[in-house]
Amino acid sequence: MHAAGMESEGIVLTGTHIRLDPLEHRHVDGLVAAAAADGSLYQWSPVPQGRTEATRYIDTALAWRDAGTAVPFAIIRLDDDVVIGSTRFWNMEQWSWPQGHPRHGRGAVDGCEIGYTWLTRSAIRTATNTEAKLLMLAHAFETWEALRVCFHTDSRNKRSSAALERIGGTYEGLLRAHRMAADHIPRDSMRYSIVASEWPAAKRRLHRLLKQHD
């Protein structure tokens, strides 16, 4: 079921360094090139390798989009319009608010997850990840008026957990045997979240981090 406030097929989020475009099949070659730059980066992340996997990756993302459960993006570097990775909103939640509640019948997003985020080698340790999170969190909290955004990362992925803590994510705990890992074992996931009341402080933190790259 589509949420009226999601505009799932038309969201374009533009920052200073990057643009998040709705993921489409025209991005296949860009994803292939981005993932091929350094395959060793993706030990813990499901990143498509080669054209066949990239096509299937996009097919799945678009099926989720059409079902109203995800909003996938290609991450585009503004300087040269090159695809440098991908990310998405997913696990979109609409809660069953009772009649008479201010949120009843809004058709918007109450909670969601940001995930499936990966970057090409040249985008690591740049402003890209910080700005992507800023753009997506701002859209979730300020446009959708979401109440929470959460993140999960493989417990072995120390770089990812450090990045989530750096942007202001609150660690909620360890989910054991939570999902299939990129290496096809049941992984333990570290869960982080930002809730609506924490967004103003998190937003200031993200802007400070971005200034360090200017």
C-alpha cells in the first residue's frame, strides 16, 4: 500500500556534494562501475557485482518501491554526474492511529529504516555519506514528519557502527541472528535510531560534520 506522503517514484534530494536520484534501470552501468572499484569494501554489505547482479538488485528495489515499502536511490556525485553508490528508505511503517488522533488518515510515514547504503572507494571518507544521511533524515523528519528512523548494521562492521554513532544515532541493542549477512550466515545486527525529538540536535551535528569537508 502506498503512503500518500511518500511520493515514492519522484523524490530527488539535492545537496552541495551529491544528489540522490530515484533508482532506475538506467543506473545499472553506474552501479556496476561503482561496485567494481574495490570489491574488498563490501565484506559486510550486499553490493551487486556485475551487470546481472546489478539488474537484479534494481529489480528488487523497484518491486519494493512499487509495493510501497521502500524508496531507493542512486547516489550521484554533483561534480561529474557519476554514480558513486546507492541507498534507500525501507521498512516503511504506517501505524494504525485511532480515529480522532491528529495522525489518523495522514497516509504518511510514521517510521522507517535507512539502509542498503554503499559507496564506491573514492567516496569513502568524503562528505558523501554524511550529506546523504542529512538529506534523507531531513526528508523523513521534516517532509514525512516521521517519528523515528532506524539503522541496522552487521555487528562485525565496525566502520559502519562508528559512522552511525558519529552522526548521532543512539545504540538500542544487539539483535541476534537478525538477518542473512552478505556472507550468507545469520548475522547479529547492531540497531541504532534517531527519533523526532532528537532530530534538531542530530541535524546540527550533521551540518558540523559537513563543514569539516568544506
